[in-house]
Amino acid sequence: TGYTSYDPGFVNTAPTSSGITYIDGDQGILRYRGYPIEQVAEHSTFLEVAWLLIYGEVPTAEQLEAFDHKVRRHTLLHEDLKRLFDALPHSAHPMSVLSSAVSALSTYYGDSLDPKDPEQVEMSTIRLLAKLPVIAAYAHKKSIGQAFLYPDNDRSFIDNFLWLNFGLMAEPYKENPVLIQALDRLLILHEDHEQNASTSTVRLVGSTEANLFASVSAGINALSGPLHGGANEAVLSMLGDIRDSGEGVHRFVERVKNKEDGIRLMGFGHRVYKNYDPRAKLVKESADAVLKELGVKDELLDIAKELEEIALADDYFIERKLYPNVDFYTGVIYKAMGFPTRMFTVLFAIGRLPGWIAHWREMNQDPHLRIGRPQQLYTGPAERHWPTSR
Ligand code: CMC
């Protein structure tokens, strides 16, 4: 009390210590529990990294198998919960469907809501990891008016997710190791990013002793905005607009620099990375691999590459240290895989879930935990008298 530091956007405020993820924005370094992201992306799988983030170490083969087994056992959604989807319009944004259904999960699992009970926390962790991809796939199927499929628990985590999205379509779903590996890698790259807006939201909500489902649902809503996870969707709309308008990439970049209508180059810039985003490099490699595998020639990828080249050589972007971020190329890949644009941020949410869980659990084990309650600088009127004669 007595001293309030004014810090809009929390640029200089560290409300917590954390042992999960390390970022050096000037040098473009990202590490999960000490392991460089490049090594993590090359050698691991999504659930392995989830374990690493949540429990702190790389799992042994037995630990991973047991974890994978548990997650597979909890993929089914309660049939009543499935009817929640009927109450929402087909036009609903899948991110709103996702956050609503996650919030609703807490109404089914009263036995795993207590943040102070380790067994309950473990149970809600497994339930969320297992059910979020299923809810996400149902949000997709709902938006295209198709029947929901039951999870096929003989399939691996990523394969099952792709099956739930693309099974029983006109084009039969075929397990494709290149696509499975590419999606696995993209989700790994999204798993954690220390105190970003959605993770900070999960922590703030969790600091009130709200349950994990409620905290994650809030995180999904925070992620939905175009300056955060919503950027991957915004990038694709931007690339499509550039193509359709025929104005050319140079003209578009000029409009961004002139801040016409406040437009930004979506997928560029980052609060912490001022050199490059190490994830963007890895995503760009995947974009080339996936499009080649699928034999897709997407002119949006060409526009993206041209945009990147022009921006990286332009003083406006150089002076402001603006580089492609993780979202710049992900949309092109998701599109090639067959996901509609409105599903892109949902994929980000599946990727980020282990990070949210890891932070929520770390916070709840912190003996210094206090409810999050920022200060403000009051700028309203001084005391005045209510107008009794009007
Ligand atoms: N295009 C054009 N100009 C930009 C951009 C951009 N993408 N990003 C920042 N700038 C300019 C901004 O106008 C400002 O210029 P000036 O000093 O002349 O006013 C300067 O760069 C600093 O911008 P800022 O808004 O103060 O930077 P920030 O650190 O508060 O914002 C950001 C970071 C990511 C919100 C921002 O760079 C942005 O809006 N990028 C586009 C959206 C995007 O791609 N978001 C995904 C982020 S990565 C995934 C994730 O973590 O969610």
C-alpha cells in the first residue's frame, strides 16, 4: 500500500515467479523446463511435452504410456453435454463454443473441482487434456452441419483428433504420418509461452481459488482476441483480402506503414521477441513440408512469403523490431490440412492447454499465493455533491 507503479499492458510487472518456460526475447530463445524449443520440437510428442510442462521432467517410457492410457480413457463427452451444442447456432464462432463447453464441464465433474486436493487436480487435468480436442472437433462438425463422431481410442492423440474432424467426410479420412507429425509439432510449439495474456488470465482467475475448468474457460476467451491467438485466423483473412483486392503486396505494406484504418500486418510483431520468434522459423519449415506432402499449391503462401520478404527489408519494421511470429504461417498449414479458418484459434487453444494447466498448478502450489488484485490510478472527479435539485 502507499505506492502504485503505473504499468499499462503490464510491460514491467512480474506478478509471479515461474519455473516452467524461459524466454530471452532479444536473442530469440525459448525453452520449456530448460530444453531449447528446437530440440523439444524435433524429439518429442504433444503428450510428452504436456507431461514435461506439468510435472517438470521428461517422462520415462512407462510414465508416458500410463499418461497416454489415462488420457485415452477420458475422451468421451457426457451425452447430455453433447446436447449443449444443439443450443448454440451453427454460425457460432468455434472459440465461443469451446469456452462455453469447457465452462460446462465443471457442472459434470463436481468430484474434480477442488484446487487444494491433488487427486482432484489430477483428475481435472486428465479430463481437460482428453476432452478439449473432442469438444474442438465437435465445434468444427457443428459449424459444417455434420454428425459428431465418437473418439476412436485405438488411435494416437493427434490421429484421433484428425479422425474426429475429418472422419466420415466425402473424402475418406486416411491416417497420414506426415500430417500427424506436422500437427503434433505445431501444437508442441504452442504449448507454453510464460505469462502471455491467456495464461495470465488463467492465473488471475485461478488465484481466486476458482476451479481448473473455470480458469481454462477464461483463458480460452482471452486467447480468442485478434492480438493474441485470434491472430492466426486474422493472418489468413488478411492474405485472402490482399489476393482478392488485387492491390499487390507493396501497396498493402504501405497502407500498414501509414496506419490506414489502424491496420497492422497480422502475424508480425511480438511483445517479447525483438529479434525473431524461434517458433516462426520451425513453423515455416512445416508449411513447406505439409504443402509438398499434400501437393497443394497455395497462392496465399506465396503472398505470405512476399510480405515477409518486403517487411523484413523495410525500415518501418526494422526500426520497430517487427518479425514474423508463430501465427504468420500456421494458418496456411491448417488450411492445407482442411481446417476452416474459424478453427485456427481453436487449434491454438488445444496446443496451449498444457501450459495453462501447468501454470495453474504451479500457482496453486505456491506458498506465497494471494488473490490477484491490481491497483489503479484514479482519474475521475474529486468528491462532489449529489445534485438534489434537477
Ligand atoms: N504491424 C504494423 N505495425 C505494428 C505491428 C504490426 N503487426 N505490431 C506493432 N506495430 C507497431 C505499432 O504500431 C507501434 O508503432 P508506433 O511506435 O509507430 O506507434 C510499434 O510497432 C509498437 O507496437 P505495440 O503495439 O506497442 O507493441 P506491443 O508489444 O504492445 O504489441 C503485438 C505486440 C503482438 C500485440 C503487436 O505486435 C501486434 O498487434 N501484432 C499483430 C497481431 C499478432 O500477430 N498477434 C500475435 C502475437 S504472437 C501469438 C500470441 O502470443 O498470441
